[in-house]
Amino acid sequence: MPFYFLALAPSESWEILLHRILWSLMLCGGVLLATRQLAGLVAVLREPRQLAGVTVAGLLIAANWTIYLV
């Protein structure tokens, strides 16, 4: 791990966080497409309570990543 962080030293923590978010989004989207599970995503987006839960979980993960990087 120390070599990994040394390689990332020229980047700012927000840039690393943005990359993590974008790459995770693309990976999850690819998995949903490959497994043909997009209907589940649409169902979550249509239910306000489930959408709120997923949003809170996403914000907590982003906070965790930010605390880890800073």
C-alpha cells in the first residue's frame, strides 16, 4: 500500500475521490447491463423511500472515502 500512495502523491484527494466515484459508477453500470438487472435500478429510482436509503448509503460511502483520503 505505501507504494500505491506514493504513486498517487501528485494527485489531490478530491481528484482521487472523483475517480473512485466515476469508476465505481461505470463498473456497477456495466455489471447491471451484463446481468440484465437494470429493471431493479429503475424500481429503486421510482420508490422514494428506497431512493433515499440508497442516497444516504452513497453519501456515507463518499464520506468514508473522503476521510480515508484526507
